[in-house]
Amino acid sequence: MNKKSILTNSFMKDFIKLTKREQKQVIKAIKLMESNIKHSSLNCHKVDNTPYHEVYSNMDVRIIFELSSDFYVLYRVGHHDILDKL
């Protein structure tokens, strides 16, 4: 079963700061998350000492989210230092 994503305001604020190329990569990663969260290119894993998980949209840009049984709640997106903003 495919899960849907819920985009928070903080995610959208981060998203518009990305380059157009990075935005396209993020959209592609979200679609992949929704269809197959275990895909190796996403490198999905839990962020230590937080309730969050992260996936990679490229080698530098991460998507920070929480898992739910029915959907993903996307909180932040950005370069590797986005973890410092949690």
C-alpha cells in the first residue's frame, strides 16, 4: 500500500529556498518514498535522539519526516545542516 505525504508549513518554507534542480529532486524523492520507502537511493533511517526519520533526495539534501501508519508528515527539507534546525 502506498502512503501519502503531508507537507507542513516549515517544509514548504524550506522547499522554496532550494534551487529548481533541488526542488525537482525532492519531488522525485517524495514520490519514491510514497511508493517504496525502502528504496536504497533514499537511505531512509532514524535521526538519532529524535522522533524523526530522514531520506536523501541527493547527496546533500535531506527530507526530515515522521512515520505514521497511513502517511508521512514532512517537516523540513534542506542541506545536511537541516538536522541542526530540528
